[in-house]
Amino acid sequence: MMKKVDGKPSKLFGGLLTFLRKFLFKVVSVGPIPDHVAFIMDGNRRYAKKHNSHAGTGHEAGYSSLMSMLAYCYELGVKYVTVYAFSIDNFKRRPEEVQYLMDLMLEKIEGLFEHEIIVNQYGIRVYFIGNLKLLNEPVRLAAENVMKATAKNNKATLLVCVAYTSCDEILNAIQEACKCRRNEIQTSKVSGSENEEIHEDKKSNGLVIHDLQESYEDGFHGFEAVDTNRICNRGIGHSAKASCEDDAEDFAIRTCNGLMDQAQVCENQRNLPTIKLVNVEKHMYMAVAPDPDIVIRSSGETRLSNFLLWQTAYCPLYSPTALWPELGLWHLIWAVLNFQRSYQYLEKKRKKM
Ligand SMILES: CC(C)=CCC/C(C)=C/CC/C(C)=C/COP(=O)(O)OP(=O)(O)O
């Protein structure tokens, strides 16, 4: 450790570190840089326990770690960063803990305004992604204010997933796509082109999802609860079982396959109008960003835990054993080098889709 004398040696040391980091980034930038990195911030409470402290200390340390990681990513040229900050499943924690996390979230969301890197240095646009209706009012309003205040920033994007799960996102996108389809059909009924349009839909793409239009009329909510959950759970259930052995790619493909199989069955059985995959995709909360190029999950876990299942079909998962507050520059560099190693293969796979 360098001694601090009038602040000068530590400044020098800091300057040296910045120089080394910039040099390292230049070297790494010889290869492709991911556009989008997603993080599952896992291990805050374990970090607190390891340091004989309470969970709040772990989350505070987690927030600092997030701020450093954002700075590294944007300096490296990553355009989109997504973080899993609070899942819908986290609402099942003890009420006191949920309240604590919500208070912390409010403080941190308000803190994003003050945090220099967000507004001034990197020109970051912030999105809160998820079922924001589930948040309490102060947190929701704070999130909406940050989204409005940063709406004109266009250098980089931060997507904070709160009250989020992939099942919920997929379900919501299907519902929204069905609403749109129903409106289209009603409009075309008026103009008399209904049959033609449905026919077009069926021949244009094998990947179709049952419209749910009739179900909408005869009790859509029942259908939603049973069939669509089954669609999601089937894929995700498969994946959950296999997740210890399989990589993220298999995990996400199984989920999508489960969903599409089930959709096809619905369509064949009921012979109803269909909606296209692309029309579901555009209603995803995450539609504001390209699919992630890497998912990094701290603390050595190799599960996706209901995070971006739709968007990660061709995305490597990197899971260092470090807890989230311990994650640093080297972990990011290592993940990017791994991404570069499999870049050609993944690009080919993506283009085949
Ligand atoms: C505004 C903004 C972006 C705020 C982010 C604040 C932050 C760091 C939230 C993370 C919360 C969380 C549930 C982390 C997972 O660790 P855990 O509690 O599951 O810990 P464990 O895995 O050790 O149990």
C-alpha cells in the first residue's frame, strides 16, 4: 500500500491505475467489443455475512461495485448495460427485508440523479425495465423521473430490471401483441379484408403464436393464468432442471422452444388467427435494447433465475466465483476476452436465426 503524503502519492498511484486501465482497454479493443453486457448482481448478503455485517452493508457495497462496473463498461465502449436489481420473486422475501430493499432502491434511484457518471460524464439514458406497477409509489415515481430526466441522453444506456422476471415479460408481451392483433382484426373486419390478412399471417412464418383472441372474449384471464403460464413454465421448468449441467444458450433455447411448441399446439387445436413472433418481440420490455452479448453472474451461480430468457438464446454466460461487491475490472476483461474467443461462432448462430 502506498503511503498518503499530502495526497500526492495516492494521486500518482491513481493516475498510474487510470493509465494502465486505458492501456488495457486499448489492447482489448483490438478485438470486437460487446454492445450489450448484462449483469446478475448476486452475493450482496453473502458479502455482508463474510464481513460480519448486516445485509444493508452488502447492498451498499453492491451499489458501489455497480457504479465502478458501469464506468468500466462505458469506458470500454459498451453501449448497453443491463442489471438485475430486483426480481418479482424478491417480493417473496420477508416484508421487512422487502421494505428495506425498496427504501434502498429509492435512495439509490434518487442517487442516480446526483451521480456524476450518469448525467454528465457518459450521457447515459436510464430505463427501468419490469412490471413497474408492482413497485410502491415513491420508487415508481422516482424511476419514472429518472427515465424522463435522461430521455435525451444518447451516448450509452443503462437498463435496470426491477420487479422483473422473464415469465412476466413474455406474458405481458403476448397480451399486448394480442390486443394489437385484435384491434387490427376489428379494423380489417370493417374494411372487409379480414380473411386475406389471416391467411397472410399463416403462410408468412412457421413461428406463430395463437392469437388468444377468442379466449380474450370468453375469459382471457383464465387462459392467461393456465395456458400462458404453462407455456413459460414448461420451457423454464425444463431449463431449471438442466441448468446445472447446461450452458446459458441451451437454457434459453429450451425456454423459447417450450413456448413455441405450446403456441403451435394451441394454434392447431383451435385454428384461430395467429400473431407473429416479431410482434411479440416488439412488446418485450427489453425491446429498447439489442439482445445482450454476454451475461455475467457473480458468485459462481450458473442459473439465469428468470432473467432475459427470451433474449439470451445465443449469449454466453460468464460466472466468476467472486461475490458481486468483489467483482472488478479483471472479471470484466476476462468476460470480454471470452466473448471475443467465441465471437465468430456466435455471430454465425445469430445470423442463422
Ligand atoms: C438503483 C439501483 C440500480 C440500485 C441497485 C441496488 C442493488 C445493488 C440491488 C441489488 C439487490 C439484490 C437483491 C442483490 C442480490 O443479492 P442477494 O440479496 O440475493 O444476496 P445473496 O445472493 O448473498 O443472498
